Amino acid sequence: MDKAFLVVDDSAAIRQLVTLAVKGSGYDVVTASGPKEALSLLSSRKFDLVITDLNMPETDGIEFIRMLRGMTDYKFTPIIMLTTEVQDAKKREGRAAGASGWIVKPFSAEQILDVVRRFLA
Amino acid sequence: MSDDLNDGFDLNVLREMFKAEAYELVAELESALLALDQSPQDKDLIGRVFRALHTIKGSGGACGFEDISNFAHEVEAVYDAIRNDQLAVTKEIINATLAARDQITALFNRHYNLGDAQDDATEQVAVQLRRFLPAGYVGKSKKPKPAPPVVVVPEVRMQATYRIRFRPAHNIFQLGTDPGRVLEELRGLGSCKIVAQLNEIPGLDGLEAEQCYVYWDIILTTDRGLDAIKDVFIFVEDVSEVKIEQFDVDALLSGGEEAQRLGDILVERGDLRPEDIKGLNVGQKKIGEVLVEKGLVQHDQVETALTEQQHVRELRRERQKTEEMSSIRVASPKLDKLVDLVGELVTVQARLSQASLIANDGTFISIAEEVERLTAELRDNTMSIRMLPIGTIFNKFKRVARDLSQNLGKAVELVMEGTETELDKTVIEKLHDPLVHLIRNCIDHGIEMPGDRVAAGKPRHGTIHLSAVHSGAHVLITISDDGGGMNTDSIRKKALEKELITPEDSLSEKELFSLVLLPGFSTASQVTDVSGRGVGMDVVKQAIDALRGTIDIESTRGAGTTITLSLPLTLAIIDGFLTKIGGGYFVFPLSLVDECVELKASEERSASGRTLLPVRGELVPYILLRDRFAVEGARPPIEQVVIVKVDALRVGFVVDHIVGGHQTVIKSLGKMYKGVEGLSGATILGDGSVALILDVPKLVQGVEREETGIA
Amino acid sequence: MNIKQHRNGDREIISVSGAATVAEAASLKQVLLSAFQQAGEVELTFEAIGDADLTVLQLLCSAHRSAADHGKKLVVKGLDQEPLVRLIGQMGFTRHVGCRETTRTTCFWLCKQGAH
């Protein structure tokens, strides 16, 4: 079975970019426009990796990471945050919430795959 | 990027998809701004403006709209400052941001071919916005990093070996990271050995099963460079201890066949103090076990050291294999035979050329010329087979330097240059001992103790430069240190003690330095077990003489010493200077010949068997080679004196005639001449006759002995 | 992870199958801990192991040391399964000698003689 990962971002462009980037690489990608939609998807299946934006209107990405880590199924799952620049404070905050890694926007398709492969064999 | 990705990923598709969202974002920005204008304190509204800009920046950048991404970044900076209470919302800021929104729209229009945008207008707005930022505001001043180019030009890197310590955070699993993946990535970089350190795993009572108590020692040989290794740790380095250090495996690989000893590895890794293994009685047991029993090292450290030992062993085997694949091993005698044959061919070719000229036949001459060209090429090629890079012995010196400086408590760095310089194999082999001696001398006598160096305003670390460079038919090898330099006073004192000079002798600095090359001269006031065994520089000198090389010493008190060895590229062929005495030919190495003067019977003056020739006011001692080698026949009325210069000493040799320069292929002497002192070999001339090659340094020594014997 | 247990005299026999990762580590630890509280000898058998990670190796080390310290015995079977063999190598657990006098020759990670 293909490894599946979930992308959470309020920007449709980012969601599309990620989807296009991993197309054909053997991963199954599901997208959500925000944490609320994401949480409903999580109940239907177990994802092997979650990529989430930090700046989202409904729920802050960092709060979302914290919620995930509180769930038994996602206690040890890789969670990657999308940040816009190398902002140490934000990164540390995400890290404290339990993020596994980060991707700095803007990013290329290659960079996404590179990071995903680090966490999913 | 792989091909299937290229097929699937088209930026234009993404841009089209982003189009609707782009204009929505601009509209959202505008409505948020207008609302903010009404209630400038509203944090939620400030957040909305910020997020809109943020998304425009991020998604615009993802679509490759760099101008928009950069511009949005400038605007975003202002709202970041506002968000952080470093700036208050004013009418001017709102107006400027609305202008910025119009520019963003224009830029989107341009990208989607819906209109045009003025770049200078964009810049004006950006400048205006920047003015709002508090002085020295740095929060967001950095421009977003552009995505690195996808095509990376592969760089040719040298293979290097690293020791890596990786100690992840206890809660690494709770951060969604399996340390095993990090290890796998390291394995992907090259030849890698990983030793888990298990000593911190608690018993079952104290174990939190989801925490990580293990850390790792890793030995990695890779040509990917340090950055590639650091990259592996990018998502764990902030929560882990990661130590990467390169270690000099070349010194180990060239240090003989036997594996490095376990104790040495532990010392070198810093797990054990050198004094801990001194005098350690191991008996039948393995050293690792004894050290663990004594509590000197931990079990895991021994495991790591054993693994490192094995790694180095494997590297050596691998290196040998690649060397074997890219070259053919040939027994040295076969090569010597080839050189011999080429030598004979050169000789025959000379005869052929001579014969063709005498016959004065056009066809014959052109054939002879062709043979001459081919022979020269064959000779150069054959000689080059015997050439080896001098690095093959230089590398061994690293170990010598390290061990000795450790023993003496000195800090020394050995820097090598020109390791690719090629020299005849025989020369290289014979150079090993003299060079070891010179390097030991540098460390023992040259480089000062670290404390003294610091007191003298020098870096703690002494540096020894070892370099090789081609210079014509010679190779210059320089060993220079930044140590204390040579003390002319103590050299003079010592030379007087040893009666090498008299108190009246006034010697130049250079002449004083060259005294240390004399037999039995050793200035170390205290005989160390390193370089002061009474056999000193004279041994070096003898070895270099045997290679027909020369030694030059320069030294500045307090600043260091430089010793330059000049060596012929090969021992098999020399540029000779051919002379004739009676019916016999004698060859001088051309490099030693200084000048030639005539000697008339009437000028000769002999006082108590000592012969001196005035040359421009200088009295040059000379010897009659006719007498020296008992050549029959009478001396001609006008003879030639070949004056050679060996280590600043000029000596004349009297011969009958001078024939001139001659490419000389050296052949070893037949039984007849074995044991005749003063000859180093023979060569065959174009007409088939044999010429003897003079061992000039030996002959000069003879003259020196006679001189000092009389004085 | 599927855990089955039964008792044979002073020996507690545990067999484990399925995943042996960090998600299962805490419960496996509890099983081992209580087994040692009740029995002098524990036999742990791995059967048809799927995913496995560092935590299971770490747990075995910990249990082995505790057993040795309390004069009890831990026997582990099924470590020769492919996923576990690979894991032991990947994690760099392979040893030349056991870490304690008591585990010199019984250490689970000893490299097989002749394997090198």
C-alpha cells in the first residue's frame, strides 16, 4: 500500500503544488484547506505523514500540531511545518509543539519530495 | 528532478490554478485594509492583512512570481512590526498599503497577460513602506530565500573520513523522527560503520520505553563533503548533540601494513590518556578487555575503536584494490632491464647518427634522424615509468611528525605541498631516511615548546612545510620550520671543540651552517633519543651525495630554518661533461661543473705535495686525475682544469682535453672497477668506447681530508 | 502487536508478533516488567515481526541487564527474523563482546563467529 500523507494549507496553490510535486512518486496525497477539514479526514484513515502550514485563519498551525501529538495515532507520526522564512522563534514554537521538520516557502517540487523522503522510506 | 516528475509538474498549470485564488487574495487584502482603516486597533484585522500578504508571498513564490513574492515580503514586514506592537496603524500606512495592493494586482495582471505594471512604481511604494519601519527593525528584513536551482553541478570532491557522534534528544520519537532514518541517510553517503552506544540504557524499572537512550558513534568515509553530512542532521541538530570531525585516515593508511593498534585508536579518539597504556601489562588478554576491567575506558568505547580499526583496514584493502586495477605491478628488475636496454639503444643510436654523417648519405641521415627522435621519446617514456609521486613517502611523515611531537610535548603541524611531484623510484626510496631525519631535526631542535613559542609571540603550533617542486632536471625539496633557527655561536663553539675550524677562521653564516653537515657534528647539548645520536646531518649529507644532490641551509635566529635539497630527477641518465685523459674518457656530472681553465706546465706550483691554482686571485686546490687513476702516458704541455663546486668548496680536476656536454646513460661498473673509489659508474660513447663517471663528491672529500690533514 | 503469555514452572513464556515499534514499546515493557516480578526466567519469542524500530532493541538490552542484575534469566528467540536482523545491523547494535561480565557470551548482539 502506498504511503499516504496529508497536506493542510489554506492556499489552494500550495496544496496543488504539493500534489503535483509528488505525483508519480508513489505517495498518496490528500489535502485539506484547514485544520478542521484535516481533523475530519484523520478520523477516516491513518496518514503516514502530515504537512501543515503555520499561518491559517481558523486554527493556528502550531495549535494543530499540538492537537495531533495529543492523539494516540499521531503521537510518533512525522509532522512537517510550512514556514515562509527561517524564523527561529516560529520554528522553535513549532518544534516545541512536536513538529518533526520544516519546509521553507517558497519551495520547489524537488524540495518537498526531498523532505518527504527523509521521513517516509 | 526525475523525468516522470517533469512530466507531471508544470509551473504553468500551477499558475493557472492559482489565478482565481490570487485575485481573491487581493480582494481579501483590500477588504481587510478598509476595515482596518475604521478600527486601526483591531488585532484580528491586522492578522487578516498579514495573512493575506503572507499567502500572496508564499503562494506567489511557489508559482515562480518572484517579483510579487519579494514585494509582498516588503509589505508584510510592516504588518509584522504592527503585529508585534512595534508600530501603530496610521492613515499613511493604510494608504501606502492600498497603493501596494494596487501594485500587486498590476503585477498579477502582468503575469496573467491582463495588463501591465510599472516596476519603478512598485519600487516607490516599497521605499515608502520601508520608511514606516522602526529604525534598526530586523524582524523580517531578510528577503525570502529563493529556491536553490534544481540542477546541481556535481563537484569532484576528495574522499574524506569522519568521526560522527549523534546523540538525539530523549524525546526524538515524540517529534515524529526515527533516529534509524538518520543513520540510513548517513549510510547512503558512503562507506559507513555505526556503533550504538548502549551504556545509558537504564534497567527495566527506570526505562521509559518510548524515550531514546541510545547514542551513536559513526565512522563515515565519503566524497560528498561536510555539508552533505550536516544536511542529514538538519531536522535533528537543534534537539541533538551532533559532532562531526574529519580525521586523517591517510596517515594511517600509509603507515605500514599492520593495523593500527586498538590502544592508539582509543588515545587518538580521546577516550584514553597516552600514559594509561604506557607500561600496561596485557599478557594473554585482549587489550580492550583489560582497559575495560581497569575502568579506563567504557565497553562501548572499545566497541567503537574496534569498529574503527576494521573500517581503516577495509579502506586500505579497497585502496589497494583500486590501485591494482588502475595499474600493473611489474617486478623492479624487469624495469631496470628495460632501462638498461634503452640505455644501450641510446648509445647505438649515437653511433648510427655519427656513421650517417660520415657516410654523408641523405637517405641514411634521414633514417638516423628518425631513429634519434624515436629513441629520445622511448627514453623519456621509459624514465617516466620509473617516476613516482613524492607524496607516496610524504604521507608517511605525517605519522612521524605526530608521534614525535606528542612524545616531546610539542605542537606541530606538518603542511605538505607538491606531493604530486614525480621523482625516480630509486631516488624516492633513498630519500626516505634523510627526510625522516630532517623532519625529526625540525621537531626536536627547531620547533620550540608551546610555552616558549607563545612567549615569543608565535602561534602555539609550530609549522613544518614540506614541499617538492620541479626545477629543470632537478627536484627541489624544501623542509622549512618556523622554529628557533640555528645558533651560529653554538655552531662555531662546537666546531672549535671538534677542531673542525680554527679560531682564526672567519666563516660566513652560510659556511657556518654547512659545518653541521660534517661527520661527527651534533649541536644538541643534550643527547635526546630522537636525533642526537652523534650521527647527525652528515648521514643526511652522505645520502644526498649518493643521489648526486646538494643541500642548502638557510636559517634566521628566532624565525626558523629552511633546508633545500636539490636532487636529479633520475639516477639513470645525467647531463654529463665529457673529458679525456690519455686514451680514456671521464664524465663529470654537468650540474657540478663551475668553470674550466687552462693549466700550463710553467704555472704549476707544488708545495709539499699540495697543489693550488690561482684563479682570479683565489687559490683553488686541484688534483691530477691522471695520477689519481694511474692513466698511462705523458702530460700534455697545456692541460685543462675542470673546476667543480661542491657545498661552497671549489676544487679543480686536471684533464688532458675537454670534449663537451654529453647525455650520459649510467651503467653500473663492471667487476674490474668495483672498489675503485672516486667512480660512480660508466657509460658507453657513440663510437663504442667506455667513459667512466666520476664520483665528484667523493673525490672532493678526499681533497678536503688531505687539506685538514695538513692543517 | 499481539502478545501471548503462558507459564511453565518458574518460566514465563511470552510470544510477540506484528509490529514492534515505539507505539508498542510501552506495553511490551509492562509485560516484561511484570513477568520478571513473577518468574525467575522469562522466555520471549518473536514471531512474524512486521515493523520494528530502535525501541524494541533498547528494551531487550534493558531487560537483559535487569535480569542479570537480579540473578534472573532472559531468553530471547526469533531474533534471526529478517526484519530484526536488518534492524540490529541498521542500528549499529552488533557487538564483539557483551557489555558485562554476566552477559559476555549471552549478549543478544554478539556478531556470529565467522560472519566477518
